[in-house]
Amino acid sequence: MINTAELQAALRELQGERSISFEMLLEALEAALISAYKRNFGGDANAIVTIDRDSGEFKVFHRRTVVDEVTDPKLEIQLKQAGQRYEPGDFYDEEVTPKNFGRIAAQTAKQVIVQRIREAERDMIFNEYNGKLHDVVMGTVQRYEQRNMFVDLGKTEALLPLSEQVPRENYRINDRIRAFLLDVRRTNKGPQIVLSRAAEGLVQRLLEDQVPEIASDIVEIMAIAREPGNRSKVAVHSHRAEVDAVGACLGPKSSRIAAVSDELRGEKIDIIRWSADTVTFINNALAPAKVLAVELFEDEGVGLVTVPDYQLSLAIGREGQNVRLAARLTGWRLDITSEANAEETRARYLTEREERIATETVQEPVEVEAEQPAEEATVDPELIRKLEEFRRTMLERSADSE
């Protein structure tokens, strides 16, 4: 027979080692004993198992429903057979604990308990890391497989796919790494945790760690545009007039932003002052270039930006990086031009714009005409005359025949 005292002690030990509740382990054990009983002593019976929470003693019962007329003796029992204290619909439990419920039951229970414990651990890991979703976690680089990095988080292993890695960053085995928890997925082999070093959320979380004003909601991050490993632009806004959002993010002697940049392996971070006024926001987003004028075309989401001749290359940035990040940060398609070419660029854009509008206007009637119902189509009068003439001829021939 199963030694209930030793079994209970083993469950208590598992509770401490695996951080799984004792009640959950007892429920797993009950399921294990039911499985063992049905497999070896009666698979058709409706068996239940109860375990005393204090002594650990278990009993097996055959549960049947009390009815007036029995149709299935394995699942039902007649009212007069059950006794006067029962009513139709009640459960009648009869103890059927086998005397030889020994080695086979113990082995089956062990297998099911191990499985349930494994499932419980997977659920705990999933719930733990699902609660940390879109946060920063720390781990150790474990190995590489097809250029995908696997990171040991302590309780489980996480995946840092190639698409979420930064090309300029090189990590060796056993290196410590901080990454953004991008996704947590359930799989047959347990939870799959996906990390990222390229996500914009990583910049946001690192700033929140370094800037107390962001963590306390005095300063808010309004938008982030990032090219991983090269440069990021972060738009911030202060909810208090006495607090400078840009200064708070930079910190004393730029120490706060320097700490974030070091964590990102030297990636440059521009802190931009957010503004509800679109023109002002675009001016700020194109820093360090100086903007002379911004003309907006809201219907197309286009902004024509004029900068001094000597700052054209600065506004565009290396390989267009500065204007590309500014466009993503503001949500506008920015067309940068120098002061000398401003009129020509504007005229060219307006001409192209008028051509697009004209093309759309010409196409509209064609689409409407194609959608007209068939009843409105024009009928040929000559065809109607010939049909009428044919009808009269047929009627005359019919009269002659009669």
C-alpha cells in the first residue's frame, strides 16, 4: 500500500522546492489515483478519490446518481436501494478502495503527479513572464542556434531571434544581457518567451528606469522612433510647467541619457520636446538642424520643410537618417529643401498634386457609370420598330390560317 505519511511528506517537500501550492499537489494526486484505479480496477465505473488534508489517507468511491428507475447500473442507483436519506438527483458514494491498491497504483500515481507538476510549473512560468510582458528582463547568453540567441533567465529559457538583434551588438556565451520581453506564447513544450534588443519599447523602459520623473508620470514619453544600434529620437512632454522634460531626461551633466546609451552599446539618443502644434513639433524633431518654414498639406499628410542652404545635409542626415526618424516620430511625410530651391520644390509639388487631383476627378465618372443598373441602358428605336413589324406579320399569318 501507499505510505500516506511518506507521500504527504514528499508533497510538502515538492511544495517547497517547486513553489507549487500543497492544494494543487493534492489535486494532482487525486487525479493520479483516479487514473490508476480506472486503469487497473474498473475503467467503466464513475470513480472519485478523496484525500484527507491532515492525515493524507485516501479513499476510492464509486459515485452513482439516485434515481427512481435505473437505466445504467454503473452510473445510477434506485432510490429505495440508496436509503431514505437520499432524494432523486443526489449522489450516492460507495467506498470501493481496493485492498491491493499497491505498487501499480503508486507507480501510476507517480507518473501522473510528475506530469501535473510539470504542467503546473509551465503555467507558473507562463503567468510570471506574461505579467512581465513589455518589460526589461535580465539573463545570461546560453547558446546560439542558426544565429538565434538563447538566453537563460533562471527559471526558463528565452529566445532572442535574429530579427530582434542589433547588428552592431556582439554577445558571447555567459555574457549578461538585458532585453525587452516582446512576447510570451503557449506551446506544447511549455511557454516560449521571445526577447528583443531592437524594439522601441527597450528605449522606453530604460528611460523609465533612469528618469524618476517618467516613472512618476510627471514626464511622459509621447513617441519614439528608432533605428536600432544607430540612433533614436524620443519625444517627451512635461505635465508640470516647473519641470523641464528634456532636462529631466538628460540628467545632471547628461548622466541619465548616457547610462541609457551605454546600455544600448553606444546608440545615440536625441531627446525632443513634444508639442501639440504640428509645425513646432516638426521643427523640434529635425534638430539639430534649424528650420526656416514648414508648410503642411493635411489631406496627404505631407510637410514641405525649408532649411538654410548650409544645413540641408544636416537636416537630411547621414543616408537620410535624421529626416527619416523625424518623419516616423511626427507621423508626417517630410520633404526637405534648401532655401535656394524652396520655390522650385513647392511649385513642383503643387503641380504634381494638381495632376493627382485631376486624375482622380477624371476617373470618378467612369466608376459611377460602370455601377449604373442595367435598366438605365439606352434601347435602340430601330430594333423596337423591327420587333413590332415582326409581331404584326405573325398575327396576320395566324389569322389567314384560321
